[in-house]
Amino acid sequence: MPEYEPEWHESWQVIESGERSPKNSGADIRHDQADSNHCSPGTDIIRLTLKDIFPGPTDYYDTALHELGHWTAHPSPLNRLTHGMAFGSLAYARDEARAELASVLLAAETASPTTRSRRPPTSRVGHAF
């Protein structure tokens, strides 16, 4: 299998309003993934791909805010119970909906750029239903 080669997007620019929530949240956000974006509640770490791999800043901020929504499950921010959330389960779908709603509310509150209007609202949770 050939080694993964990420697609780079040279025109990526930081948008300060998009940086505000992740930066001020206190979350440990690491840009150390090749092709995966996720939050590990057990370790309290949000792991994202490098910013330049995203097609544009709005795609990055959508993802960062969504993962920040998942991050609230850890005991340090809100201590939401997330045990037994198998992929595709109702509990998993609920947490995806919570994370998506949190990202939409954060984006609206902070005037963060978003691509929400360009995709269906079930794009992240549809697989669980």
C-alpha cells in the first residue's frame, strides 16, 4: 500500500474569530494526525490533521468546533457520561448530535466562519440512524 500523501492547500489563512473558541477553551488540541480528526475523551486530547490539509479555513473551524463539542464529555469541562458508545449506536448518534449542535452554537456566538449552509445537517450523524 502506498504511503498516505495529504493534499495541501496553500491558500489557507487564519481567521481570528475562528481561532477564539478553540484557543480559549483550555482544550489540549494537537495537529498531529495524517487523516483523522477526533477527540479522545479518555485522554482529554483533541487530535486534528494539520490545518493546511483542510480544503479551507471554514472546513477546519467546522471540524475543530465539532471536536470541541465532543471534548466536553471529559471530566475537566462538563463530565458528560459517554461510556458504552459503540459506533452506530443511539448513544453515539446522540453524542454526534450534541457535538454538531455545540459547534453550530459556538460558531454563531463567536462569529466563526462555517460551511454549515453548504451541507445537510445529517452529514455527521446520518450513519447512526
